[in-house]
Amino acid sequence: MRSKFLTLALALCAAALAQAHAPAFVPSTRTISTAASSSEPTDAQLADPESADWLATGHDLGSQRHSPLKQINTTNAAQLRKVCTLDLHLSTTFETSLVEMGGTLFFTTPSGTYAADAATCKLRWHSEYAYQDPIVYPAQRGVAIAQGRVMRGTPDGHVLAYDLRTGKLLWNAHLVDSTSGAFIPAAPVAYGGRLFVGTAGGDWAANGYVTALDLQTGKQLWRFNAIPQKGEFGADTWPNDLAREHGGGANWTSVSLDPKEGTLYVPLGNPQADLNGGNREGANLFSDSVVALDTQNGHLRWYVQQLAHDTHDWDTSAAPAVYQRGGHPYMTLGTKAAQLFIYDRTTHKLLSTTPIATRLNTGTPPVKANPQRTCPGMNGGVEWNGPSYHPGLDLIYINTVDFCAKYQLIPGKMIPGMFYFDGAATFDPPSKASGWTYAVRAADGSVAWKLHQKTPMLAGVTTTDGGLVLTGDMNGEVQAIDARTGKVLYRDQTHAAVLGGVITYQTGGRQYVAAAAGGTWTGPLPKPSGNRVAIYRLP
């Protein structure tokens, strides 16, 4: 779900040590203006799963990643043509989701926020953020738009709100102290006058949390601790105060929301130290879990844990898809352990678990000597883009990484703010890395089809009423796949790894496809490449 940059970690460690005796951090907000030049998108627009726009990271609030559009379909997908490319002239990490409303695309780089014409690629505005605090890690995965505002997190622990039409900064909420190892890579979700976002930093010994901010002012309304502290439910799944205080549990990508029931579904990452469970006996809640929270007050309604006492860095990192089948509520999600889970949201029962990449020696914890090859490795499975649910076909689609490693236990000393795994992973040669696109039956978790891909698959996956699955690979290829059969109907080269969102929307009466390509990853591919957005349509 994120790369491991030791040079950044060491720089952060120095900053943390320099501020070892600083006062306790208190979140603060600088509100410049509460007025925006637009009132859209409204709650009604955001809650519409049939929208021809792509208004949230997962299309709809429930992250189903499914569009009702069908102008582009299985009969004509081969005729798609690239109409333009917006080159940002950058080579940063580019894992952003794309969001579109009314013919404008919104997306991010680590420090930049962009608005561009969704039909011509013409840049409408660009706002560059000057970091105010040390950078932990530069991953940034997109924006939320609501009530005339564009909101995003930053690598130095802030959340920013810009005017949707002008790019003018409206408020800046400083949520976490980056010298502690905490930062905000996740794309927020907005609804009901609130902005929902989680914090990350577990690999740097910083506990994550989930919060609601006032949409107009950025002020914090409530907070839920990803790792329960003393006196909170779940605290007894940790052995002592020290383990809980540096327990991890990051929110890396985004959250999902059911507006009718008022429930927020939050994926939370691995416990810390990542590879050594010796000092944290127990199930280690709420690591590797999805927690269901009341949107009004942040209270825990229920939870499901995908992996208790994780020792392989197998986060639940991507937002789950929450959906209805026959009027009954369900939830599906993938993890870095290369598994797809389906849950009943009424009974909270696990209905099925489907392996979606090679799984080998998964019950073996890391050891000091003679490490055993384990699949997947810590860069395997489902990373930062979650599943798509196609209601017409009753199928779930998901991309995954097939990449193994030998884990070794190397005990060290935990220093808050310093990258801390208590171990290492030796990966297979890059030639052994590949990926899959899976179609899984929502009724029982059985595999309908699977497409073996040449590269690890990290890009977003989108389904349409036109019978298509839209995605991209790390060789730079954008793909349109037949949703029923898994046959690739169209390929086009972006010349940059597709690590971010691949979406579809309608503007000016025509359907378009857009893909975020470029960036870096510490897996086997790609080499650094320029960041760009490519847009497609029929002739």
C-alpha cells in the first residue's frame, strides 16, 4: 500500500530527535474563508450511484467504482482513441485517484492540486502547497469535492481546502505532527457538511486515527483511534501501554460511506513493528480491520478483522466497496495478504474468502536465520486501489500484485518518528513479479474469470454498464476488458506506469475515459517516469 523509503525515514528521524522535548501536539486550523464560489456537488449529487460524473474516489460514496455509462461498450471499445495528454513535467509518486464533475478533472501530486478540462486536458488551475513541516513520505491519493471545495491531505500532516472554481486556499487544518512519523496520504470523503479522513504513519511508530472535519472551517468534530488506548474497547488485545501507544493502524487510501445508514467504513493497516509480533501479543485491534463508525459522532458500531496479530505487513489498506444485493447490504474488500473478503453488513459475518494471488507459507512468521520464502511479499496483494462491484452482472472485480519475498527478523530499537520494521524482506527477482485482474461472483466468492497480467496491478479498476472493466498496468498500458469474459478489447500505451485512478464520465454528451499514469514504486517496476493524465473517447 506504500513504498519503503529509508532515506526519508532517516531524515525524519533526525527531525524527531531534534524535537524530542517539544510540547504535546494539538491539532489546529487556520480558516481563511468559509465562503466558496460554488455549492456543488451537493449531498444529493454525491449520494447518487447513477451519476454520469465521477464525484468521489470510488465514483460513489460506497466506493463501488461502477459507472452506469454505456456509450463506450464491448461492441466499440476497440475504437477508443486518446484525445489528449496533460503532462505535469514531474516525476514524483503519482498514485492519485481522479475525480470529475461537470467537465473538470481534479487530482493531486504530493504538493500540487490540479483542475483540468476533462475533454481537452487544458489546465484550469493549479495550486502548489509549500510544506510547513517535515515530509514523512510523499504518497498522496486524491481529493474530495463538496459544496464548492476541493480537499486533500499532505505528506506533512495537513488537510487543505481549496475553492473548486478558483483554486484559492480556504482553510488549512494541521492534524498530525509529522516529526512523530504521522502524515495524511489518504483521499478524503465528504458528505453531510463533514470531511472524513484518516492519518497514517504506522511504519514510523505513529498511531493512525480517523476524524471528521467541518467542511466550511476545517475544525475537528470527532476522532476515532485506530489503535484503542487504555480504557477504550479493544485495548485488551494489546499487552501493555507502550505497545498500544505505538501500535500502527494507518488509514492509507480512503474510506467508504453509506449515507442512508450514516455509517463510515474505514480500512486500517498493519500493527507495528511490522514484522515482529514478540512485543505485542494478542489480536492487536484495530489493525488489519475495517471499522464501521457512526458518521455523526465517530462511535464504533461494529468491526471485522481480516488478520489478527499480523507479522507480514499485510494491511487492509484499500477502501471497501459497500453495496446492496437483493435489497440486502454487503461489503467486499481486498488485502495485501492477497485475499478478497465478502461480508454481510447486517450480521457482520464473513461470507467468503477468495485467494487472488499466490499464497505460500502464510502461517510462518519471520525468523532470524534461514528465512522462508513467503507469498505474497509486503509489496504484494491489494495495494491502494480497491474492488469494483458491477450490480448488473453481480460480479466483483479487483487488481492484485503477485510478488513474493523472504522475510527475516532483525530486532532493533523503536524510536518514534523513525522507520521501524524489526526485520527485512528480500524480494524475488523483478522478472518473477506479475499481477492479476480477477472477476469474483458476489453470491459465493467463486472465481468467474481471472486475467494474468505481465506486471503487478496497482491501478484503479472501474466497471460500466457498457460491459467493460477499465484499468491499467505498470508497463503504461490502459486496458478495456470484457467484463463477462476477461478478454482485453483495447490497449493503449501511456508511456508511464498506471498507478492511480482509471475512471469514466460523461461531458458534452460524450463518454470519456481518463487514467493517471506516472510515478515511482519500490517494487520491481517501473523506473521513474513523468506524471501525466491521458483522456480517451470514441472517434
